[in-house]
Amino acid sequence: MKDREKLLQVGIDFRSGKREERTWNDLNSSMDNPFANGESYRGFTKKQLKKLGKLPSKERVVSEEVQGKLDEVELKINDLKSEKIKLQDQRREYNKIIREKARFEAVLEEFENIIDKANKIKPLKVDEYVKINSENEMVVVFTDWHYGLFADNHWNFYDANEFHRRLEKYLNKIISIGREHNVSKVHVLNLGDMIQGNIHLVSRVTNVEDVIMQTQNISESMAEMLLNIAKNFSEVNYHSVVGNHGRVNANKQEAMSTENFEYMIDWYLKGRLQDIKNIHIIKNEEEPSIIKTTICGSKVFATHGDKDKISNVVSNMSLMFKEIPDYVYLGHLHHFAVDTFHDVQVIMSGSLSGTDEYAKDIRRSGKACQTITIMNKEKEECIYNIKLN
């Protein structure tokens, strides 16, 4: 008896708007389904009120069909409210993308001014081009320089001064090894992560410059590096991909592949090196994230490495392009490694920056190093792992 009284009182409260449930079905569910459905609950309440003489007069003229339609309209109104909220969320995300794109374009405009000023204050030029008669060629890897990073730990010290010291040491090694092997042509493979960026919290804490300044400074350093290589060899072919640290949006899921600060590096290099006749900046025609070129008759593929593993990169790229490379170059993992898969040589270069806080926290450490390969048409090769600290 008491249960029926309680159910009736709850039904009366619902009719009076004192309950949070939206429909009679919701009410029935919240009471552990004492009736077959919400309509049965509504009918019970109405019948009891009628017995007690408490049924409002308007209830007598509102049919069950009308009440059902009212409930249906109420549900549709709530659905429309949900769709409105979704639309508002989508509009916020769209506006966020527009703001990021506008910021990226504003930075490009600023870079135009920086290039113009740099060309006037410090023009880059080659006084006399060298001519070397040789079929030997050299692959020079630039990868994971992480300019802007500060590291000070048991394994490594890295700041802007140390960056320039290591870069000078690497340049001297490039020139001396190239002369030792009588190299005429140099192929520079920029495999990305040249700036530290801000994709990790630890990156934002250990950065000594913002991303814009990092991009500007690394671009000028690379321009001068390429100029010095061009002064010592007959020809320089420059290829590049971007890494993951240069993303405009730090969130990997929200980031657009075309929005990366490292794309501005090549744009800067074109402006600064436009008068250097023996430097060729080559665009990736088939896929922006993968370098494809031919060196001494060998097919060479190269990519940053954040989307690949050394164990499957050969098979994946061979299937993607329907051709088998002779060499594949990778970076990203900050250590030197060489492996062979069915006569395809996979060469992974280490980083210029060395062990940082992120690597230390995941129990990884390694020497700062970059990679040089000597090639010729006889398929003879010589791989150098250049340690820089």
C-alpha cells in the first residue's frame, strides 16, 4: 500500500514540475520500472487522482495522443539544443584553426622582411666556385639539431654556444672527409626537428627562445652552413622534410601536416641563397614527408622517422611507391644505427643536440652525432658516424 502511495506522490510531483526527469519513461526508469512503461505510470497517476477527485479539469480534455505528441516535441527540442551545442563547438574549433593559420601567415610576412634585411646587411656569396673532377659523391645528414633547447645533465650540455661549436666541428669534418675522398657533389638531407619547438611540456620549460626566434636563427645558421659547403665542392643538392617538433599546434591529434614552422626554413634558404649558383634546393614532388632522389645510380629514400620504424620502413616505402630503394635514411630516435634488409641499407643518424631532459626521463642517452656517407657508381660506400660531444 505504501509503495502505491509513494508512486502516486512521485507521479503528482512529476506532473507539478518538481522532478528532474524529462518524460514519464524517464520517471518510470528512475523508480526501477514499477510499470511496464511510462504511459502506464501516467495512466496510474491519472486514475488515482480521478478517484480522489483531484484530477484537474484540463486533464479531462487533453487526450493521451496529445500528451504523447507533447512529449515528442519536448524530446525534439532537447535534440535541437544538443545539435546547437555541437555546432558551437565546431565553430570554436574552426575559428581556432583560422587564428593559427593567420598567425602562420603573419610569421611568413615577417620572415620576408628579415630576409631582405639580412641580404642587405650580410649578403651571402661565393667569390670563386671550385671545380672538382670526380665521380665520388657525399651524403650529409642534418637531423635533430633541436636549436633552442637547453640541456645540462650528466651526459650532455647544450645551449646556443654549444650548438655553434658542434656545427663548426661538423662543417670541418664534412670538408675534410670530402677532400679525403675527392668528392665533387654533396647531397644534404635535412631530416627535420631542426628546432626544439613546443610539442612537449618539458620542451616549453627548457626552451631558451620562442619558436619564431628558433626558426629564424636556425635558418640563418643553415644558410651559412650550406654556403660554406658550396665554397668547397662543385655542387650542393639540398633536400628536406619537416620533423614533429616544428608543429604549429602542439596537439598531435589536432595538428595539420602542412602547418609546421620548419617549412619556413626552406623558404628562408631560397631567399638567402638565391645568388649561389651551385646550391640547388630540391622540392619533394611525390610526398612532402619523404625525400626521393638518385645518388650515383642508387635510389635513396629519406624521412624524419616519427612515422616509421627501422624494421619496417623498407617494406612500407617499397609498397607505397612500388619501387625498392637502395638506401633509406632516418632520424628522430637520436642514436646512430645501420641495418640491412634484403640488400637495402637503412642508416639512422643521431642528433646534434644529444641527451636532453625528455630522453633522460624515458631512460635514453646517447652521444651527439651526425652521419656522412661516401658513394660512387661502383656501389662502394663509406659510412661515417661523426661524434660531436
